[in-house]
Amino acid sequence: MNGRSGLIVMAKVQILPPEIVNKIAAGEVIERPASVVKELIENAIDAHTTSIELNLKQSGKTLIHIKDTGVGIDPDDMEKIFLRHATSKIYHLNDLYRINSLGFRGEALYSIAAISDITLRSKPSHQDVGWEIHLRGGEKQEFKPISMPAGTEVIVKELFFNTPARRKFLKSNVTELHHIFNTCVPYILQHYQCRFLITHNNREVINLPPHQDVLDRIVHTLQINREDLLYRECQLPEENLSFSLILGDINIQRPRRDMQFIFVNNRPVQNKLLSFYLNQVYQTFIPSDANPFFCIFLSLPGSDVDVNVHPTKREVKLKKGQRIATILSKVCEETLLSYGKARRVSTSLYLSQDSSSSTQQKNQYLPNSQEERPASQYVLSDHKSYSTYRPYEGKSINRGDEDSSSVVPLSSQPSDIPQQLSLRRKLKEAHYIGSFLKKYLLFETTSSLLIVDQHAAQERITYETILSQVNEGGLQVQYLVNPILIPISAQEKIIWEAMQKKLEELGFSTTQWNEETIALHSSPSLIKNPAAALRNLLSGDESLLRADNETLIRRACRNSLMAGYEVVKEQAEFIRDQLLSCKIPFSCPHGRPTVVEIDQHTLDKEFFRR
């Protein structure tokens, strides 16, 4: 932006030269309405708007109309901005390494215009009139002067009208609307001084005035209690780093990671390393199947951030990512502990190393670490020292319309059948002697040790129960004596209203309690956490709406006892008895073994007794 008579005006648009174009990550095609919304919101923010109005019809499939109060576009640039790699954000190759704007490639309007009917109107504040340009399928239809207030207005109609193959891959209106909301929320939170108005099918969904600070914006956008938010600000000049943390305390637990936001130099981004570290910190404060809320604002030199690594500009590469992740996780942990609400869960019962040691190997905390092995690998080093029963040899069970009950072990030699019958008899007669790592149930026979994976076993039990109910005509429903009250945001309310009929068919009976709360009166009996399942549906997860085999497997996994939960003797014996009643007891639906047997001969051999 250049100053002219004290006004902020749009810099001149130019076509990037080949040497810069070749250095830019290849642009991603417009995949769905949310892709269009993202690009247009970023353009409005880059234009220093103080207000954004977004009007949608049919979840953006038929209309995306956005208005801003930004600096406007000079009429000389109106046609140029629809050319590929036409931008006012960068001019030189070095500009790629100090990008301060959200957009910079000059591909957004070019890509949108190619697959839609688009009208753009704009008027800089120092101009007397505005101008309107209309394109269809990338071809200019009209360019004329108009009367309008200062700012820019973009109207996108008939998305993918000329690419029907891509249009048919769009999801339901509920899913596409969910993607749009997910796209908008980070910008709404970050730019709390900007007014946001979003309407869908002529109905107001979000109407947020400018707020004093980001905490107020979070509270009003996400319907979170301010008392449940912890704030921490750090300035680290020696690290060329400053950041603000807004952390949810233990009262905010989500079934999905839909309330985790990371901003780097005012840009909403995804960074797997930072996300992993922060979620690891929370694992000692909240249950393993819950996800926290956090909002991280990082500020660091532009030369330490590469936003040109991914076409959508959402994933960024941090020059000192490991160091930043370590600092953030330490400050996050200190903040959660210092506020008094969070209490660390003791891990001394199942950690073999000294948990008080401050020196840890770096890759111990990294995802997919080479040093991180499944617990089963620590039982015995010789893979021949135990037998497992896996009928699918690592493959998932059959899919589609095939009868699941007809599936037999791939290794269906006659000798396998007596072996499994023998294991059934042993497990039925075995005595429960305890658990290991809150993952494995230990049963003793007269000549062997049987180890049952508590999650895999219950996954098999739950899967066969769900499959039986589906085959018999539907899931059983449980009615609640007292309804569960679930706070919802404005965007979730719109999705809830659109899904009510499908929810009833699934067994979720819900009513509106007040403007910001719904009441849950019934749910499928096999859903262990109906409120979390309902929230998953409202956040775009439609897997519960399907009954294909892969979906039933995922549903069984989510609703089974997880590792980390302590099981008492009565529960362990109940799991054993239920597992033995299954048609295929010795493999979970994914193909993993549920039972491992270590016989006395193997143990004696390991201890050189034989």
C-alpha cells in the first residue's frame, strides 16, 4: 500500500516475471466453495477492510457474495487482476522471503473466474466513481463505470458451471457449509477489530461487531466462557520471537481438533510439529480421547518463515521450528499448572524411565519417532516366541455389500481351526491375574499366559454388536431421564437445523433449549459419549450417517474402551466372555490380533531353563 494525500491506496498490479513465477509453489485449483471464500476474505483483509459481509446461497454452490470497505482497486488494474500471476503484493524475488500479506501469488481471481460467473465492483476512496467488470468462464463480458461506496464487492455465481465433473464431487450442503465456517473462523478470530456479517440463504448466521481484544472475539464467536480461557504473553528478544497463548483449561474438552488455531505473523497456518507438541502437553491434564482448545499467535522475522511451501499457504515451514515448539510446550505447561485449575495426571505407574528427568531425547516427542515402538515389542524380542491369531493377515474385512459373516481367515487350512478352538477353550478357563500398561489384560492358564488387547477386543465386540443391530433394522436407542444440554455456536445451529431429520433417523432426539443451547433427549445406545458424537456430526463428520463396512469399523473403534483406562477384574472377565461370544474373536475389525499367547515352553527357553 502506498500513501497518497494521507490515504491508503492499492499498490499497482503487475504481471510477475518468469524468474519469480518459477519460484512460486504451484497454485492449487479451486476445490470447493470454501476455497473461493478463503481467497476473497484474504483479499479483503489485505485491502485493510474494517467490515466484511458474506452472503451465501446453497452453501456457496450457487452464490458467494462478499463486500468489504477496503482501499479498492484502481480502474486501470480491474482487467489485469484476472490474469494469472497478476499481483500487487510482490515485485522482486526477495519479496518471497518477507511476505507480509495473506495473498501474493496472483492466482486466486484468475482461478475463480475460470470456473464461475463472476462480477467484481470496486471504488477506491479517492475516485469519484466505481467500476464493474463481469466475466464468465474467464471471458470478459462487460466493463463499465457504476455508482457505489468505497470498497470492493465480488459476486461469484454458478461455481463449476463449466466443469460438471468437478461439481458432482461437491458434498452435501451441510458439509460444504461446515467447510466454509471452518475457513472463516480463523480470520474472524485474528481480525477482531473487523466487523463480520455472514448470511446463508438470506438468514443471518454470524453478526459480530468489532471487539476490543481477541479474547472477546473468541468468547462471542465460539461460545466459550471467558473464565475457562488462560492467557499468556511472552517476549523473547534473544530468540527473535514473541507470542501470545490463549489456552483452554480442563473445562474445554472437544471430541475433535476443531478448536485449535495457530497464527504465524497474522496468518492462520497449519504446523504439525507445533500442534503435536501442544497436544502432548495437554495429555497429562485431560483424558486421552479429548482434545483441548488453544489459540497461538507467533511473531517472528519474515526470513524465518517460508509460506511458499504449499499451494494453499496454510502450511508453513519454520526455520527454527523445533526450538519454537520446545519453548511453546514449556510455556503452555507452566501456564496450565500455574492457574490452579489443571492438575497433572501421574504417569509414574506406567513409565519405566525417570519422569522427573529434565533431559529428554528430542525425537522422543516427535510423531512417528524411530525410537517409539508399540508396547508389544517390549514383551519379547523374538517374534517366534508367541503366537497370534490374525485371520486377515493385516487386511481389513470385506467391504461393500458382501456378507461380513462369510469372511473366513485367509490362512484357512484345517490345522488352524483346532488351534483357534483350543485358544477359545483356554481363554474361557483362564484366570485373570492383572493388567499391563492399562492396555493389556493378562490371563493365566495351566501352561501359558494369554494377553488380551483391551481396545482391540472391545472393538471386535462393539463392531459385531453394531453390525447385528444394523442387519436387524437399526440401532437401539436409549432415552435420557434428564436431557444433556449442549452449547452450540451460531454456525453449528444452522447445521443442526438442516440435519434434524437425519439425526432423528439415527436416534438422536434434540430440541432447541435456547438461542445458544440444544437439548439431547435420546441417542443410539452403543454411543458411549452421545454429546461428543453429536458435536462430531455438527462439525461436519457425516460417518454416522452411513452404514458401509468401513464406517462401522471406525464407529466401533471410536466407541470402544481405549488404552489408558484401568480395568478391574469384573470388567476384564466380562470383556473376555463377550469376546468369546463373537463370531471372529481373535481379530479386531482392522485385522489386528486381540489375543496373544505365550506358552510356558517359550518362557522357559527365554530364561534358559530348557
